[in-house]
Amino acid sequence: MKRIILAILSSLLIFTHLISQTLEGRVVDRDGTPLMDAYIFKNGGQVHVHTNDLGMFECQGLTVGDTLNVTYLGYESKKLRLEKKDFEKPIKIELQEKYFDLAQVVVSNDVRSVSQVSKIDLLANPVNSSQEILRKVPGLFIGQHAGGGKAEQLFLRGFDIDHGTDVSISVDGMPVNMVSHAHGQGYADLHFLIPETIERLDFGKGPYYADKGNFTTAGYVQFETKEKLDNSQVSIEAGQFNTLRTVGLFDLLGNNENQHAYIATEYLLTDGPFDSPQNFNRFNLMGKYTLSMANNDKLSVLASHFTSQWDASGQVPQRAVDAGLIGRFGAIDDTEGGATSRSNLALSHTKAISKNTFVKSRAYYSKYNFELYSNFTFFLIDSLNGDQIRQREDRQLYGLESVLHRQFRPEQFDFNLQAGIGFRYDDVKNDELSRTLNRRTVLENIKLGDVNETNIYGFVNTEFDFGEFVINPGIRLDHFRFHYADALAPTYSTQSVDKNFISPKLNFIYNPSHKVQLFLKTGIGFHSNDTRVVVEQNGRETLPAAYGADLGGVWKPFRRLWVSGALWYLYLQQEFVYVGDAGVVEPSGKTRRMGVDLGLRYQLTDWLFFDTDVNYAYARAIGEDVEDGADYIPLAPDLTATGGLAVKHPSGFTGGLRYRYLKSRPANEDNSITAKGYFVMDANVNYTFKKLTLGVMVENLLNTDWNETQFATESRLFNEPAPVEEIHFTPGTPFFFKGKVTYSF
């Protein structure tokens, strides 16, 4: 009898241990800083979760004796064999930093899992210049064509995005794109971001994300700056073309577990390779403070200031170079250039309500000034004074967003909820386009007025997680109010239009193992038109829609090999485009784009890393108004490729060899004018000895003659009898050598 009772008690004890339980915990680094998006999963099972913004997680379906895996790229993975005490109170899991290892990357059931490659690329290939920041997005190409101070031209998924019309860009929740900008809708100048302060890069292609609104048609790019520095450092770069760059990162509070603060500064000077010096200078100053509170709340404050001035040689006509009138780096009008500045204040607060619920709120304010002088047509319009124009504005930008994050744990599935509301208000004074002479004399005001634009929005994003299968429906509502006061009108009046837009999303994720993910993404997005377009067209086509779908997957066949691919489609409605350089409204018809994205990341050894991305897009105009054979979309890239090798050796040697390829593409609607493609390679080598790092960088290693930006433009040179339409281009940088010294302390 006694033996029977003991057997029953032992069985009950074993059964109790085997009962499925819930584990709560937090993942942090050695300084106690929460690690967001760390991946936790059970050995041999389908139990898995991600940490939230506070580093917290809750994992159900576990029992005593289970082995739990915790992974986070850039940190040493950890295995925990669960004991009874682990379920009695929340556990704290501390991860240690280590050399990059692709074996740590797990293919999860996250709808944004493809953007994991950005974390991989940042660790394997650190950013060395502001121009490289956006190149970290696979398939995104940039082009500079105004002396280094103007925002880059962007290309992605068969789009010539100009300066940001169809890709939304943000930094710490602050929008970079400027609505109703003096130069062009969606103008995104990212030069206020110091590359060395970047902690995370998140991106998504297509209009599939409910928390992303205006300009998210081809996709979005989101940067998060560092909360803390591992150490302070100063660096100086010097190179050809009178180039000098200094950077300082200064940790203010040391190894404080709950508070972090630092200041970052950057100063850049260069004349560029042009015959007429650019006289370019840029100054950046940034400070950030982060406080982690005992109740898991977090507060972050960022302040920054940026100013830039430059001269430019503009886009030169091919015929002038062919005739020997100027060299490739010459100029027809070297009085182009400009000045711009931006001051930012951003606050972020995360409030922990319960173990499964938190609210993240962001507020921001920006003061922005812009002045640009350009001459694209030379003497086409004014044969005596020339065609120089000035675009100028003075802007204040305000915004606030608050998002509720809630996790529910029903028996059959996990349910995640995101619900957010917010607004953005742009107050633009003296939005101007004028004809000028030598940057001094105003010959004629073409456009001048004040813009007030408000965007109020709300969204709901949900995830039904059934383990291997995730359904992700979402919906977003945007309300816009456009105001324009035309200062050139004979009598004062304010023109006003209100518009709403509903954009539903529906995504499906199938994740049968930690090595495979298949996805189908669908959604509707939009980009707003310029306020001047809206009021001139009486509200027609104010918010043209974009309908998109992606079918693809992520595959990890071996521990250190990551492969991703997608077939995609995007249809855009009729829209009206405000041409900031001419002050006119041009209709643009329906368009259809489809293509293939392929990416590969392979770690050959502990210290050698290879990556490549190949992107193909078929872009055409469609509709009744499109003439036969004239359905090409000017400058839309069809085939692009990027990649290279990266070295991170324990001995202290690091470096990389990078390439980018852009195929020749149509420059006008009937493909009678072609924008030439290019293949360019860059390289860098560095050696770290204790606290000192020495490095050299070479842009355009093969000294290729390449055109960074190209346009089919009708222009007339002085005393030329008739205008000519042909390629006008800005030459790409020739062989460019720089040396760099960094001291850490």
C-alpha cells in the first residue's frame, strides 16, 4: 500500500512538471539595455516569441526540462534548460556581444522578416558615408546631381522616385519626406543623420504595412539611432578634392544601467572633382538622452541641428562635352548651388501598462529652411539672362503619434494588436519658384505662397499567430486638409480641400520551420499630391492609390546561408504631378510595374562574408492616352545588382569590396534616348590596434567613367540657333582616395 501511494505521488509530481506553463522574462545586453526583437524558441518545437520594445516576452506551452534558445544578431546565442524556479517569477536573460555570425539568424514568422538582411548588412558592412545609408536597402539606388547638398535622387522597384515621392523615410519616428516642397513632392533630405549613430535600419517594399502611410507605395525606410555608445571616439578623414570630414561621438554618462546620453557631431568639407569647386560644407550636431525607469517605462529625447551650403555645376549636355566646349566635370552654368538647414526635437515615451501591453508615443518638431539655385535649360526660355531658377521655403513641422501594443493569448492561437493614432502638420511660408540672375537678381516670381497641410490618421494592425501560419490583416484611415494662399493672386484668398483615404492590408505568412518562410502580401497605399496640385485641380486625384502584391519567401538551407526572393506587382492610378522646376501641373497616367527581387547572404568563414542582391522590374505606362510604342516610364530602372565581400578578422583587420550595377534604361517615353548604365566598385581596408583604427577608402576603384544622374532635357546653349533634346548628366565620382584615423576612448 505504501509503495502504491509513493508511486501515485511521484506520478502526480511528474505530471505537474509536464503541465504546460507560461514563461515570462526580459532579454537585455550587458549594460541592462533591452534588446528588441530577440527571438526565443523551444528546441524541437514550434513554441516561439519575439521580445517587444521593452525587451519583454511571454512564452506559453513550456514545461520544466524544456530547452529554450535565445538569439539576437550580433550577440552570442544562449540556451536555457528550464527549471521550476524559472516559472515562479520573470527571468532576466543577459546576452553578450560577439563577432557577427549568420548562424544566429533564425527565419521567423515576422511579416517584416526580409528586413533582417539590413541588420546583417550593417554588422558586416558598416556605413562609411551618408551616401551609403540608403544603399543598405536592397535594390535602392541613389544619385546626386547638385553639389552634394541637395537630397539624392532615388530609384526602387521600377520607380524614378525623384527625391522621395514613392518611398517614405523616417528617423526615430520623424518623417524625412517633405510634403508640398519647393523642389518636389516628398523631398527627403537625409543629410542630417550622422551615419555612425545608426543602430537599426528597418525597411519594407510595397504598400503592405498599416503603420506606414503617405509615400509608402514602392516601400519605406526607417532608421533608429543608438540609445547608447559602447565608447567615445573621434575620427578624421582626408582625401582628394580637398575633402575633409571629422566625426566625434562622446558618451556623457558612462556605464550607467538606467541612463544613457551622448553627443555626436560631424563636419564635412569638399570641392568635389568638378572644374568649378563645390565649396561644399556641412555641419551636424546631435544629442540623445535615454532613461529606463523601474516600472519598465522608457523616455528618450533627441535634439539635432544640421546646416549645409554648396555650389554646383549642374547637369551638363552631352553635346557640349562631345564638341569639346567643356570637359566631363565642367559646367555651362556654375552659379548653381544652395543652402539648407534643419533643427529637430523628438521625444519618445514607452509606457508599460502590463506584461502584455504597452503604449509607445512619439512627438517631434522640425524647423527647416531651403534655398536652391538651378539651371536645367540654360538659354531656352531667356536667351539673354539665362534660365536660372530659385526654389525656396521656410517650414515648421509638427507631429505626434501614439500606438497601443497588446498581446492576447487565447488557447488556439496568439493574437497581437497594434492600434495607433497621430497627426502631422506642415506650416510652409514663402514656398517660392522664381527666375533669377547670378543668385542675386530676381527677374520674375513664378509661384509664391503659403502652404498649410494637415494629415490626421489612425490605423489598426493585427496578427493571428497559429504557430506555423500567421494572418496579418490591417487597415489605415488618413484625413488630409490642404490650404494654399497664393501671394501672387490679385486679391487675397485661401484655397482649401479636404480628402480621406482608406488603405486596407492583408498578409499571410507560412513558417513551417526555423529555416523557411513563405509569404503573400497584399495592400493598398498612396502618396499625396502637392497642395498646389490639389487646389489647382479642385481636389481631383488628390491621393492616387497604389495596389500591390508580393509572393515570395526566405530560405536558410545551411547555417550560414540566407536566401530571399519575391515576385511583385504594383499598379498606380492616374495622378497629377506638380513640376517644381517649372511651376506647372502635368498629368501622369496609370502605370503598371512588376518584377523579381532576389537576395543572398553567405558567411564563408568566421571572418569572410558575401552578399548580393539582383532586382528586375518591368515598368510601363498603361491606359487610353498612351501612344503605341511610347509606354516607357522615363528613367525607370529595370535591372540592378549590388553586393560584395566583407572582412571582419579577429586580428583587427576589417574591410570590404562593394559593387553596384545599373543597366541602361529609357530616358524618354519612346526609348529614343537612353540613359547609360554603369558598374562601379568601392573598397575599404582598416586595421584596429587597441584604441586606434587606421583605414583607407576608395570610391570608384576602377576609375570608371559613369553618369550618376541623367535626364532627357530640351535645352539651348548661348547663341545656339535651336533647342536640342538629349541626355544631360551629372558625372559620377572618379577614383577617389581617402584616409581615416579613429581613436576610441
